[in-house]
Amino acid sequence: MLDDLHLFIEIARRKSMSQTAKDLGLNLSTLSRRIQALEEKLAEPLLQRTARGIVLTAKGESLYNELGEQVLALNSQLEQLNDSPAAKEFYLLCPQNIIAGPLMGAVNQFAMANPALNLHIYPSNANSQLSQKRFDLAIRIGEQQDSSYFQKRLGMIAIKLIKKKDAPTSRLILPYSESQLPSGLLNKLKTEYEHTSFCFDITIARKMVEAGYGIGLLPMSEICCIDETSNFSYIDSPHNIPARPIYALWPHSRTPSTNAQLLIEQLQTSIANSPSLQGEVLKL
């Protein structure tokens, strides 16, 4: 019954049967059958399916509020106890530009301190990947809309328009999609420039700025990697360009696993020593 109760809690968190089945690697019909069996044991319905997704019944809401956190914590503990003592796996999702840059030291320190751990690193900032891959810890840049995972803010990254001296001022280089920027900001920026080049990789965008291709909208985590910054200057904008937060996300329980907590602490130490990850605008 505990396993079925855990499945119900996971569905209640996501408000989606299909998403839960996908995240947990279960067949949808199997998941539906398990929930039906739980409802029969409790003699009350827990979920209602609507056009907008899953809605909890009064009994389901009460069960989720009273037992949700405890069930998730217990399931997480059971998973850790079932890990092989000889070879444990740890899955980390992290944006490529900061994991290969300012956070690489913390990751290396974590790996060296845990030689029995098999570390799997997936360099990406795509939130869609969270539902497609197993992970113990994910580092994400930007506000997080998915409430299915627990999260902790670790830092902030300021963003500025920057250009190389003598670079053309008619071209804007954007490494962000519309969904990664505040509503309407992308269109406002595009109207100020004759040409706009999209480059959905921050490091490549920084290299284009370094080559003098145009004005780039870059985070401080990339600007700090520019050599001879005296050859560059910031461009003032009439629009508010807010800093982007850095979050650690993890599944299953409010408290991260022991290994995830260790890595979070090492990342926090690294971020505390990196002004570019604390929302500061670096001097050029």
C-alpha cells in the first residue's frame, strides 16, 4: 500500500497522471490501475479527471496534506538504503556554461571526495529535460515554473548589453529565447536594432561578442570570461533587464539526499566566492 500511496502523492504534486507516469517510467495504464486499487482499499475516490487535468477530491486533498511530505521522505530514504554499497550513481543536470566555468571546481571537489560515486552529468538548462531524465540534483538558471520539484535559490546572475570597441551597434546578439526573458522584453530589444542574431548557446554568443560581431545580451558568468575587458563596454538600455536566479532542484522529498546536500553546500561555497554569481555587475 505504501508504494501505491507514494504514486498518489506524486500525481497530486504534478496534477497530471500522464506526466507522473512519464517521470517515474511507468505505463499509464499500470499507474491508473494502481491508483484505482488504492481507492478501493480506502473505499473513497482520491482523484477526479477533468479537461484541465487532475483534481483532488476532499479525501485526496486531506491525504496529500497530511501524509505527502512524510511519504516522500520515507520513499527517498528507502531508495538510498537500496543503493548498492559498491557503486552508487549520482545524476546531475546543469547548464554547460557555468558547470564548465565557475562551478567546475565545486563539481570536481564533490567527485574527488566521493570516489565510490558514479557521477553522470548532463549539461543543459532545458527545463523539459527534468521530466525526461533521472536526476538527483539539477542546477537551473531563471525562475522555475514547475512546482513538481523542491528548490533552493543559490545565487543570481546579472545580465548586461555589452560590445567590443568599434563593433557595429546595429546588430543584437541574443542567446535567450522569449520564454527566458521577462514578458515583452524580447520584442522591445529587437525594435532598437536593425539586425538581430539568435544564438541559443551563451558561450557561443560571448565568442561572437568577443569577435566584434555586434552587441550581446550576456550574463556576468560569461562576461567574466572575456579577456582584456578594457576593450569592451556596457550599453545602457531604457528597459529593465533583471538578474536571473540560480536554483538547485531535487525530487522526492523536501530535504535533499545526503549526496545532493553535500554538492549544494560545495556549490554555495563556490558561488559565495564568485561575484559574477551573486548578482554583481563586473567592472570592465
